[in-house]
Amino acid sequence: MAKFRRGDEVQLTHDLHTGSEKWSKGERCKVLGNRGYDEVYDVYFPARGDSLTVNDRDIKAA
């Protein structure tokens, strides 16, 4: 069963890097949904206007 649901506000548990982009620990985002696997989520960062796919170990409840 998925830990988070669509619309949940979460935050990053550690810094993430993808190529030239960086997301910082504690940055808040909203869950858009999961990828059919309980541990993989698409999240949206309203302050940045972008989204990212993360594992459940990368996020926690805000």
C-alpha cells in the first residue's frame, strides 16, 4: 500500500541532483501520484514550477 496519496504535502529527506539541477533537503512539494509501484512517486514543487519522480525514501510528510 502506498505511503502517500495524491495531494499530500511532503518534503525531501536529503539533497537530490539530476544533471545540472539540484533540489535541497527540506524542500516542500505535493504528491501528484505514484507510478503503480508503492514506493515511486511523482511530486510537484509549486515554488519552482517543476516536477520530479522520487522514491518513498526521498520524501516524508511535511
